[in-house]
Amino acid sequence: MKQFLESEIISTYEEAKIVILPIPYEITTTYRKGCEYGPDAVLTASDQLECYDEELGMETCFHAPIFTHDYIADTRINKNLTADDMLKVTTETVTKLIKDNKFVIAVGGEHAITTGVVQAYQQTLDEPFTVIQIDAHGDMRHEFEGSIHNHACVMRRILELDLPTLPVGIRAICQEEADLIKEKNIPVMWARNIYFNPHWMAEAISNIKTKKVFITIDLDGIDPSLMPGVGTPEPGGMDWYQLLAFMNLIFSSFDVIGCDVMELAPTKDSVVSEFTAAKLIYKLIGYWQQNNSKVRSIE
Amino acid sequence: MKQFLESEIISTYEEAKIVILPIPYEITTTYRKGCEYGPDAVLTASDQLECYDEELGMETCFHAPIFTHDYIADTRINKNLTADDMLKVTTETVTKLIKDNKFVIAVGGEHAITTGVVQAYQQTLDEPFTVIQIDAHGDMRHEFEGSIHNHACVMRRILELDLPTLPVGIRAICQEEADLIKEKNIPVMWARNIYFNPHWMAEAISNIKTKKVFITIDLDGIDPSLMPGVGTPEPGGMDWYQLLAFMNLIFSSFDVIGCDVMELAPTKDSVVSEFTAAKLIYKLIGYWQQNNSKVRSIE
Amino acid sequence: MKQFLESEIISTYEEAKIVILPIPYEITTTYRKGCEYGPDAVLTASDQLECYDEELGMETCFHAPIFTHDYIADTRINKNLTADDMLKVTTETVTKLIKDNKFVIAVGGEHAITTGVVQAYQQTLDEPFTVIQIDAHGDMRHEFEGSIHNHACVMRRILELDLPTLPVGIRAICQEEADLIKEKNIPVMWARNIYFNPHWMAEAISNIKTKKVFITIDLDGIDPSLMPGVGTPEPGGMDWYQLLAFMNLIFSSFDVIGCDVMELAPTKDSVVSEFTAAKLIYKLIGYWQQNNSKVRSIE
Amino acid sequence: MKQFLESEIISTYEEAKIVILPIPYEITTTYRKGCEYGPDAVLTASDQLECYDEELGMETCFHAPIFTHDYIADTRINKNLTADDMLKVTTETVTKLIKDNKFVIAVGGEHAITTGVVQAYQQTLDEPFTVIQIDAHGDMRHEFEGSIHNHACVMRRILELDLPTLPVGIRAICQEEADLIKEKNIPVMWARNIYFNPHWMAEAISNIKTKKVFITIDLDGIDPSLMPGVGTPEPGGMDWYQLLAFMNLIFSSFDVIGCDVMELAPTKDSVVSEFTAAKLIYKLIGYWQQNNSKVRSIE
Amino acid sequence: MKQFLESEIISTYEEAKIVILPIPYEITTTYRKGCEYGPDAVLTASDQLECYDEELGMETCFHAPIFTHDYIADTRINKNLTADDMLKVTTETVTKLIKDNKFVIAVGGEHAITTGVVQAYQQTLDEPFTVIQIDAHGDMRHEFEGSIHNHACVMRRILELDLPTLPVGIRAICQEEADLIKEKNIPVMWARNIYFNPHWMAEAISNIKTKKVFITIDLDGIDPSLMPGVGTPEPGGMDWYQLLAFMNLIFSSFDVIGCDVMELAPTKDSVVSEFTAAKLIYKLIGYWQQNNSKVRSIE
Amino acid sequence: MKQFLESEIISTYEEAKIVILPIPYEITTTYRKGCEYGPDAVLTASDQLECYDEELGMETCFHAPIFTHDYIADTRINKNLTADDMLKVTTETVTKLIKDNKFVIAVGGEHAITTGVVQAYQQTLDEPFTVIQIDAHGDMRHEFEGSIHNHACVMRRILELDLPTLPVGIRAICQEEADLIKEKNIPVMWARNIYFNPHWMAEAISNIKTKKVFITIDLDGIDPSLMPGVGTPEPGGMDWYQLLAFMNLIFSSFDVIGCDVMELAPTKDSVVSEFTAAKLIYKLIGYWQQNNSKVRSIE
Ligand SMILES: [Mn+2]
Ligand SMILES: [Mn+2]
Ligand SMILES: [Mn+2]
Ligand SMILES: [Mn+2]
Ligand SMILES: [Mn+2]
Ligand SMILES: [Mn+2]
Ligand SMILES: [Mn+2]
Ligand SMILES: [Mn+2]
Ligand SMILES: [Mn+2]
Ligand SMILES: [Mn+2]
Ligand SMILES: [Mn+2]
Ligand SMILES: [Mn+2]
């Protein structure tokens, strides 16, 4: 099976601090299909990464050993898989990884998967946490096209878990979502504001009221000029350094309990989308490691 | 037939304030062909739009009902169509729509179409108007490759109508066009200036001397990183928010009499170009509606 | 054979000041192949260029006549070509062109070719020069995948020639390269710094200590949103105007002895990468001509 | 009597295109007094100006000869002068100057003077014009401290003349003014917006609906770090280049019929305020001349 | 006795939500003396404030009634007052005001006073709070010129109370302070960083780990071009909108328990320093009120 | 006699690397007099400096011991001193200091002094050097008010020595100077360009063609909001961090052979000008030391 960063170094499950969990699940996409092929493309692309991180000045993978889990909820081979099946196996798998003290990065697949990942954290931890959502879309519809587990509904499910959320990079919502945002006073960081206001990151983190955070990244939060390989691209998204700077700030200011990176649907004649996704995942590991080691040296 | 924003809502011709006029005409393109498939791709992509506009805070389509006209000047089915045929039917069709009090957004197809659209306005209105051109290219050659109705000549035809023009985003001209710009003192907003000078929009509108304006958007005015699906892409174009901010300013400062959006030539494995074109059209409708309702509340 | 800027004007070798040297050589690429088709795509795309340069206000090609050399080291037709063969013919060809007083722009092909080009200048000139490298990658490994002439090693070969280098736009290096940079105090202009620090160009040129410079452009130095057609794209690269502004500054501040533009691997359904490469080459010729004529008018 | 730009060159009234009209009038100031000494300080400081303008590349005063009028409404010598006296002599004097075809720059003195200046233009011209007000304060109270001709009321008087206004740089208003702005939909360019929004100038001029404009500059519109010598300084004002860029744009986009520069109250141990005021006046003359000569060369 | 905002409106102690506490104490200043005259100058200048706040859109003083306390620790009339006397009366007075449920803004006087103010909050509240310090100087020396209550030592005293601090705008420290910052890992927001890095505010608030904060403003944190009237001016300070934006963010993100504004030493021929100080205090009241009313409307 | 940084540390002439040379000479000033009191004010203010530099992270004065020379060319006590006297003693004194291997910072006094300082370097060194001039004014008149040694002529004298110059921050010149700049192609960095173009520093240093440079700072190059204490203030000057960033770049890119800091004319009720001048001098010493130690560690 493919491994993250394969040719560089592979660690055993036991020695790993980080676990990449590929979830090639796709049922509800309607526009541009193909996100069930996302995890595979990320793993393939990861082989081209340098294991040295030029921003952090370290070979991240030697400080934070990485293990790649088997595929779960794979709709490429199991065409009859339901959303409930996917949520069940996702929650079970992530729960075990949390208990084994691994830092998990789930890689989709549809954004709907995130409900299963977040449930695992909520059931395992006894402390509240904020779900930071990088996305072009609100994903806060009650249901869409007949399903409450459509990818357009995932953050509504999270809100039902009574977890605070921070949507970042949003530039497409419906009236129902606009009403909900107003009613619940959800602190949306609009993509427009990120473009025009250099102080947006200060606003963003001033809206996080918990010590722990979970980060869910729908890759369409990134501008489609860099990330065309998604199901529902929207112009006006975040650029590479805006996203990295925000991630770095979050990791150094809060206790990040887990992440996911969703919705990659590879394009045929370009590797830019999947390589960028792979590099983003490796940067998240780097920021985690940098902060993790800092914490230790203080104690 | 496909409709703009189909699954959301379709209005009848009578109740419509806005008419989308698809003109799949292509004869003279030389580099990357395919703009006769542009209108169809825009209509398909428009089905993915949210009808709520997060910037304007309204469901635009319920305030400004939209009707989609039948295709005219369709070279996909009529291979013998001439430029003169296209201009004739375009001018006739737009003239009728103006008289029926519709706000028209023509969707091309070759930029050459704009001559026909603009003629309709000039013949119908008794007031001068400025033609604001978003484009990478000057399009001010007298003729190109044997035709005076090549897309590289459309703004020269407009100038011959004695209408003032404001070219915006330009980054490719020939010597003939450079001489004409100098001779006629045409106020070009170079793409380079848009990138480096944050005050460019002030310069731009200080050069508009009429109350009424027509906006013609050649999609290659946008940077090809976001808009690869055009016939003659040029690096260094406008980004999404620069274009939107400028459009918003124009609609709120002038009386916009009509628009067109031209030159989409879809790519095979990405929906970014056509979705961006569809969203741009919907933003134009939103800015029109916002201004239109403002005017009413003043009167 | 295809010529640069074909339909506009072609000059004879004798009258030419500029020689485009296409080198369709590809052996060592590992990720996204196809750079042996780069030179051909550049030549084809160049036919779409305006010969007028709107920034410089001149028809560059009439002041700086351009001749297109025959292909050399063509692995499309000679599958058994070795790196040594390529280096030999490249150095010989460039040496002749230098002696004939031509300004050479080599077009690749793999970045490994640059070693051959630079050797020609070093052997011909008796003055040291700095090699300015635009690239996403350090290319300073001793060897990679069994070859010291892999494209990932080209700048290590240059350093072995005892020439000072200035790497610009770098965002991917390995530990070996990080150590070398520190040990040799190589003045790297990181892509991150280019994005965040508007004073980066001042820092860059303050690190050039010679009057003469050679410029090697690996096209992956440009952001992959604009330049997806390369072998190993990396997010976070230079944008179009940053690169042009830097090139303009270099040509006006130093004596540029030659250039190359490498690593174009065309994509199937977009012409953006090759057209951008062709336009970049034409801009380099324009900056050269502008500076060249200035020098003359002083003398 | 002191003359503007004395040691450089003085022209006769007949040959002058520009007339500086000093109005050392002060009755209603309450905080920091001394603006009746403003005109004298400006004239003294003007002697230190270079007559060459480095931005415009000309010796302005030789193209636009300047004549300095006698003081009028001088409260330094006539302690019993009333507001009505001042308005009467101001309107009469300015009217004569307009009829003699002079471009007038009145120099105060209290901002209340502007009413008299503007009345002269309204009575003489048969076309409407917009009054562009550079100021920290709204100056739109109906009356203040018992007088309707207090400097805090001057723009209310202008509004009563049914002239459109454009207040720029405002950062202090009372509730009455806030209500009036809302009721009359006055397009205020807040100082805060000028600081944060690089597109503010586009917004500003999109709100000017007449061809002709009059510019009244209360020097407290400039930030008090540069302009401490005013009666009621307010932090957060315009900087030097913001003001110049806006003035340049106004002169090149509209027909400026006249200007005034008000409220200088010199400080004891610094010449910065008065020299800056003198240089600003000279820049206004330069922008006028540049535009004036342009118009001529077109006709 | 003088009152804050005198001519506008004065409220009784009972109805007041806000209490201005003037502390004209000065013993240890060494460079530019006069801060014992600061509180008086602020009260005088406050009379020139508009009671309407144009940013917040309200007449702040009617929503947050303001009472001005008698002077305490007045070294202008009691030349023998010691630092201990000052600290005692300050702590006692502030403690009573906290218990009476007033929001206190102490106005100095020397920065040394802050120790007394902060002690009152620590003794009254049973929750930790962060002390946000706006200042040019570290003020973290153990002692200076023979006193541990010198203004150069005030933040060292705060640190000894085991309260976390956030120094903002710092641009002058000694070796002892540099060592302490390193040892205690104090998150200093250097003035240089504020100038160059638009993301500084995000960094700043990511370093606040408590819900409650106290804000102490040494006016020399502001750039001396705007605030020359301080004892030890330092070039390179914060500008007006940077400070206001930061204050607004702090009040909307944290529970601000109290403030002080220190070190005004009026200049003779300019009112800019004291007026700016008065306006800053009124803005703090506005931000408090805005946040205070928001909290209530949620509950 | 007063010493630079007196209370911190004083070194002997022998151990000193740096010599501060105060030259309280003033004859030709015409507008705001008092620069003969500049050196004294700088020395007094220097006593308030921290000896730790927070940017460089060192106590500069312990690494670069500073000696303060006796006053020379003191017009406060010698009213009959001529320009020739001043130039003679200045050149002699500086020559001796150069020969004793001291890094000299001359402190004026009139800008005319710089001729004497620069002559000493030219006569002592056998290599050409560029004179970098920070100034609001061109200072390139042949003569002014009857003297060729007026401060308005100093850079004309430098040009006559056949030394290349780089004027920076210029915003006031006369026609004669404009003609000279054009004729001699002097690379002026206009203040306007510094404000609008973030790439100005790259342009600046691309115009320095020698390895060695001398820096002459007329303090009116700094904006008068921060530096009101000069003889001829001009709005629109450099801010503190622009100047420091440029100085840092120059010291790290070139071999700085000496500096002077001229034209301080203290104000009565503010210490901002002289303290800023003193801090600037200390920063120059810091940049020198940082670079000096770097060089050594390389060798
Ligand atoms: Mn999404
Ligand atoms: Mn999503
Ligand atoms: Mn075009
Ligand atoms: Mn076009
Ligand atoms: Mn590369
Ligand atoms: Mn390379
Ligand atoms: Mn005012
Ligand atoms: Mn006013
Ligand atoms: Mn302080
Ligand atoms: Mn302090
Ligand atoms: Mn000067
Ligand atoms: Mn000077």
C-alpha cells in the first residue's frame, strides 16, 4: 500500500507520532466528481516532498515519525457503502488512534467525513474544542439533495454537537446559512475580508474561546488558481502563504488535537492540486512538531 | 434549453428584469479555439451558483428575475454564418430587449459580437455612453487576418461609432494600437498599473465623462491563473477582487445600460473558468439590482 | 523549422543580435515528464506574441533582431544521448555564439543543461560573473538518483566552477542543501521572503558582487497557478510582475551576459504555461535591448 | 506689503493668472487662537519655497504668474469687524477677481470665511459646482456658541446654498451632523477610511456629480503631527502625499474654479505648519497650471 | 474642579459607570519633566471633544456616564509625597471604585502609579488577568536611579505580582530587560514588528492566555511625531489607527477590567499631545461601552 | 566637556573605534537658525539612550568604544570664523582620525561642513567612493546668497571632487539643480518615490557602483513631523524605519568609510529632534559594528 513520504522514510505504527488516515469516500458529490481518488493522489504526490522544511529548518519526519493507515470507507471498492457506515468506521478508527496517543490527519474524500472524525474527539476528550473550518462554502445546510450527510451539511452536523466553529475563507452560502450565522452569531471570516484586511488573523483568533481546536480543511478554501482539483471551486480563495501563516499561528497559540484535509478531486493533466495538498499536510505536521517540542522544553 | 441558474428559479420573459443572451458565435479565433462552446458552459456552470450573494446579503435572483434567451448566431449549428449575419441578429435582438425594458447581459462567443450589442444601445438611446472594456488586449486594430470583424478589432469598431472607451487590464497591444491610443488620447488602464498602483480605480473613473456606461468583459482580462479557458491568455491580469471592486464602483457611480461577457473557451478537465464566468455574471446582476433599488428609493 | 516570433519577423544569423537556442533534452526527470517538448511549445506559442512591448514602448524585435538556432541535444530523436553528449554540444554551440557576439537565450529542456551553457561563458570570459537562479528548488545536491547531472544538481555544478550564485524564489531544499547554504554562506532569496518583504529586491542585489551576471530561469520559480506546465511544481512561487520587476532591475543594474529558460513541460489542454514562457523570453530580450541601447548612447 | 514667493518673482495684477487673497479674520475661535496671524505666516514662509516643482518639472510661477492681494477683513487692525462685514468684503473682492479672470486662492483666517468666497462663485457662475472640503471636522452645525457664522458651521451655510459637498478627512462630528449626513445622504470620506482603504479616492470622485468644483482646505484635515499649528487639531488626519495625490486627481479630472486654505494658527518655535501651508498653496497652483495648459493644448 | 468632557455633560458619582481618576504624581522623571501637569491638561483638553463618536456611531457619554474623581497623590501641592504614599492612596481609591462597580481610567502622572492601580485589581478579583502595556520602554528594570518605584521599573513590579504581561510598541530596553524577557519568555510586541508586519495583532492576542485584561498606556508608546508631550520620547512608535484598532480588538475579545493613561507632560505651544490623550481616553470609554452593551444584549 | 552616551560609558581615544566629532559651525543659514547648537543638543540627548540596541541585540558601546572629540570650528565662541577656516580644520582633524584608524561621525552644524569631511577621505584613500546624501534638498546650487560654501551648495562641491553621489529623500530643488541632475544623470531617489514604491531601496543600491561609500545625513531628509528641529523643514520626508532599513542595507552591502549627521537646530519645548538625532547616530554605530565584526569573522 502507498505510504506518505514513502521513499524518504517509513515508521512503524508503534514509533509513529503522526498517523495519516486515508478515507477515499465519495457518494454525494454533484458537480465535479472524483474525490474518492484524492487520498491516493496525495500519497503518490507526497513522494516528491523534500523531508526538510525550509521554513522550520528541520527534517520534520525524523522528529515526528509518520505512519500511513490502511484505507477505510473506500467507495472505490465498496460501491454500497452508506454515509452511516462511513461515519461508524471513521469514528471507531479515529477513537482508537487517539487512545494510542497518535496525532491524526484524516485525508478525504468528501467533507462529510469530518463529522465522524470530530465525533471521535468529542467522545474521547472531556473538554470542549473549537472546529476551525477552512472552506469556500458554509456547509451549514440542514440537508442537501436528500441527505443530512451531504458534504454541504457537515458543519451543521458539527454545530449540532454543540461545538463552537470558526469558518475561514467562506465565499458561498445560501439564505438558510446566512440566517443561521446571524441567529447563532457564528464568527465567519469571509474570504473577502481575508483579501482586503491585513488584520483578519487577529479577528479570527479573537473568536476562539477554547484552548483546544480541531482543524478541518476543505481544499476549496484555497483559491482555485492554485487548487483546481476540487469538486466545487470558487474564485476568491486564500493563497498559499495566507493559509500557512494562519495554520502556524493556530498551532502556536492553541492546542491542536487533530486535523483533516478533504475534497481533493485530482485533475488529469496537472499535479499541482495533489502536490499542494501533500505539502500542506507535511506543513501541518511540521507546525505540530514545532509546537509539541516547545511545550516539552517548557515543562 | 439550458437556463441560467436553472435549478434555483426560472422567471418568464415578462416578469424578468434581466435577460441573459447567449451568442455561441466563433469564426475568427486563431490560437486556442472553442469560444462557441462558452455560452453553454456558462449556463451549465450557473446551476452550481448559490442564489444568495454573501457580499450583498440578498438572494439576487428573487429581486432581479432572470430570463435566458434562445441562442442566436450559433455557429455550432450554422457553419455558414457570417460576421454580418451575427451583427444583424445581435443588434436586432438586443434592440428588442432594450425596448422591452430588459437589462441585457450578452454571453459570447467571440469578442467581435460586442459591436452588434453596442450598436443596439447607440441606436436606441439618444445620450452618449462610455464603453468600459475589460480585456488583456487592445482589440483596436483596423483589421486582422483579413477581417474588420475579427475579435482583435472590436474596440476599433466601437471607436468608429464615436463612443468614448475606457480599456482596463490591457497588457498586449501592437504598434498600430499604441499609435492610436496616443493620437486619440485613449485613457488606457494598463494591467501593470492596476498591479502596482492602489489608486488605479480613482484614475479609471476620473476618465469617464458620461453618465451612462456599457461594460464589455473579455474574460482574458482576468489573470489566466484563474481563467485559463480563453483563446489568448496573457499573464499579469486582474484578480477576482480587483475586478469585483471595480464593477461594484462602476455600478454605484454610473448608470450601467448593459453588459457582455465574452471569449470563454472551456477547458476539458477543469470547471474553474466557466464557474468563475457564471459567478461574475451573477455578481453583475447583483450590483445592478443593488443600484437599481437604491435609485428607486431615492425617487 | 519553427522560429521564435515567426509570423512577425525573422532575421538572418548575421544580422541577429539575439539567438534563441532550443535544447529539447530530457533524461532525468522523475515526477511530471515532458520537458523535451518545452522548446517546441515555446516556439509555437511565440507566434502569438505582439512584437510591440507595452511596458517598454517599442517593437523589440526590430531593434534586437532574433535568430532561432537549430535544435541541439534533442532526446526526442536521439534516445541514446548522454548527459555528457548534451553538455559537450551545448558548451560548443554557446561558445561559438558568444564569439559571434550574439546574446544567447537557451531554452530547455532539463535544468541540467545550464551547466553546459555557463561553462561556455566561463571559458570565454576572463571576468567572474554571478549566476542568478530563479527556481523553486535549490538544485544543489551533489548527486540525485545516480547522476551528478540530474536537474536537481545543476547549481552544485555551477558552485564547483567557483562562480558566485544568487538563488531566488527557493521553497524546497533538502538537508544537504541547507547545510551547504550555511557553510558557503549562499545568499538565498526565499520565496517566503519575496512574498512578505517588499524590500527583498534590495536585499537580492546587495548580494551581487560582480559586474557581470548570467540568469538561469527554471520556470517552476513562478507560482504553479500561472505555470502548471513544469516537472516539479511547488506552491508559493513568484508572480508575473515580481519576476518582471526583478529582471528589469537586474538588466539595468548589471551587465547580463546570457540567459536560459528551462523546464517547460507543456500541459495538454492549456496554453498558459508555454505562452507565459514565450512572453518572458521576449521581455528578457526587451530589457536587454533597452539597456544595450542605453549603454551605447552614453559612450 | 508681503508677497507670496517674494524673493523669487512678483507679477503685476494685470499679468497675473493667480491671485493670493489673504484674509486675516478671527472672531469665533475657542480652543487654540491665532488664525488671524495665519496669512502673514504663510506669506513669510512662501519666501523659502523653491519656484521649481520637482513633481511637475516646471518653475510654476513663471507659467502661472502670481499676484498677492491686500489683506481684507483684517481683525488684527479692526477689532470691531463683524462676520457680516467679513462676508460682504470677501464676496465683493472675490467676485471682482473672478470677473477679472483670475484663479483665486483665499488664505485664512477662520474657516467661516469660505461662505463668502463660495457665494461669489455661485453668484457669478450659472452652473452648479461641488464644494470639496478637506477638514477634520464636519463644520455642519446649524450654529455654534451663538453664531451661525462660527467656523464650526461653514459647511452648513454652503449646504443652504444648495451646493453639493464632498467632505474629506473627517474625524470629528456631533450628533446633529451625523443626523444631517444621513438625512441628506452626504458622501463623507472619513479619515479612518482614507487610512485603511487604498481605494478611497475612487469612492471620493465617484461622488462628484458636477464638472466644476471648489476646494476648501481646512488645514486641520492634515494630521497634527505635520500640522500642529491649527486651532483644533485632531489625530488621525491625512498625510502629505495622500493630500497631494487627491488634489492632483481633482485638478486633472474636474474644472477647479477656486480654492481656499484656512485655519493656520502659527506655533512659536516651529515653522513646519506655515511652510507646509505655503508649499500646499504652491502645489495647488502647479496642479492648476498643469491642467490649464493641457486644456489649451487640446483646444 | 475640572471635569472630563465638562461642557457636554457631567454625571453624579452614583449614576456614573466610568470614573476618571486623575493622579498628578511626579517624583522620579529625569529627562523632560512635567507629567504632574498631565491630568489637568487632559481634563482641559477633554472639553474640546465631540461627545459623538464617529466610528461607533453614538454619543458615548450618554450611554456610559462619566464622573471625574478628585485629584489624588498630587505632588504639585504636596511636595513631600513619597512613592509609598502614592501607591497606598492609589490602591485604596481604586479598590473603593471597583467595589462600587465603576470602570476606572486612571490618568497620570508617572508610570510608577500603575503598580498601585494594578494591586487594587489583584486584591479585589480572584481571577488572574494579563497586563497589556503600551509603551516605548520595557520598564522592567529592578530599580533605577535608586528607586524601585521609578517609572522605569513599573512592569518589573507587575511581574513580581505574578501577573502575565504583554508589552506592545517597545523600542528601548537595557541588557537587564533583554535578559529578563528571554528568561521569562515575555511576549514582547516590538514597535519594529508592528511597523513591518501587518499580522502583528494576531500574534499579540495569541499571547494573551487569560479572559480578563488590564490596559496600561504609557503615552510614549505613540510615535513622538503625534505625541511629543512625554518625558522620554522615542522615534518609531505606534500611529493613531494602529493603537485604536488594537484597543478595539482587545475590548471586543477580552474582558477589560480597567485602564490607565500615563506620562503626559504637556508642551507649551501645542495642544496636540493633551487633546490626543483626551480623545484616546474617550475612545477607550466608547470601546468599553460598545462591548458592555453587547454582553448585556446577549444575556 | 560633554560626551556621547556619557553616563553609560566613556572610552579613551586610544581604545576607541568610533570618534564623534562635534562641529558647531553656522554662518549661512537663512530661514530657521540655530544649528550651531545642534552638536551640544545631540550630546546632551545621547545621555538618555539605552546602550542596548533592541534590533541588534547587543550593547553596542561595549563592542565599538566611542570617544567624543573636542568641538572644532565653533562659531558660538569664534564669531569671525570663515567657511575656509572651518573647511581647513575639519579636513585636518578628520584626516588625523582616519590615519588613527577611527570610524568618524561628524555632527553639525551646517551641511557645508561635509565638504571638509569628504575631502579628508578623498585625500587619504586611493579608491573612489560614493557619497550617499540623505536630504530634503538637492544642495547642488553652484552658489547661494553669495557663497559657494552655503549649505545649499555642499553636494555641488562634492560633485566637483569627481565623486559619484546618490541623493536620497529629495523633495526640493531649483531649476539649476534639475538641469544638472539631467546633464550628469545623477540617480536621485525622490522622496515621492520612497513613499509610493516599496522597491525604492533596490533601485537605490543598484545605482551605487563603488565598494566604498560615505554617508552624509542632513536631518531634514527625515519628515518634519518627527524632525521639526531643522533649518529648512520640508513635508513628505522619510520615516524612522525607512531610514533605518536603508542604513542597515548600506552598511551590510558596502564598505562605509565614514558618516556625518548635520543641520540639527534644536526647538525650545521638545526634545524629540535631538533625541532622534542621537539615536540615529547610535544606530549607525551599531550597524557599523555589526558589519565590522562580520568581516572579521570571515577573514
Ligand atoms: Mn467547500
Ligand atoms: Mn466543505
Ligand atoms: Mn482579449
Ligand atoms: Mn477582446
Ligand atoms: Mn525547480
Ligand atoms: Mn531547477
Ligand atoms: Mn477643522
Ligand atoms: Mn473647518
Ligand atoms: Mn515609556
Ligand atoms: Mn512606561
Ligand atoms: Mn536639507
Ligand atoms: Mn543639506
